[in-house]
Amino acid sequence: MTQAPSSVTVAKHRDGKWSFTLTFRGVTRPASGKFASQIQAQAAGMTMLKALEGNKRT
């Protein structure tokens, strides 16, 4: 059985802030955060993804 792909997508809002959207095991979570830069949003999203992947049970 193959796992659905996981990803982090960042987006810039009209107010100039950035957020990330997380897709994990084929489920997309709502946008999170109001970050000052694209890199901060990407780092936070990747940290969240790594935490979720660390909680996987085999």
C-alpha cells in the first residue's frame, strides 16, 4: 500500500503576511499562521509535517 503524498504550500495574503497549508496522508489542513516572511512560513510548515511524520505508527 502506498501513502498519499505529503506537502507544504505557502501563500502570501493581501496584508503581506504569509501562511502555510499542510497536506498529510491526502488530507489538506486549513491555512495556518501569519508569518512575516515566506521562509518563516515554509519552516513552520515543514516542522509541523516532520512532527506528524514522526507520529506515524508502522
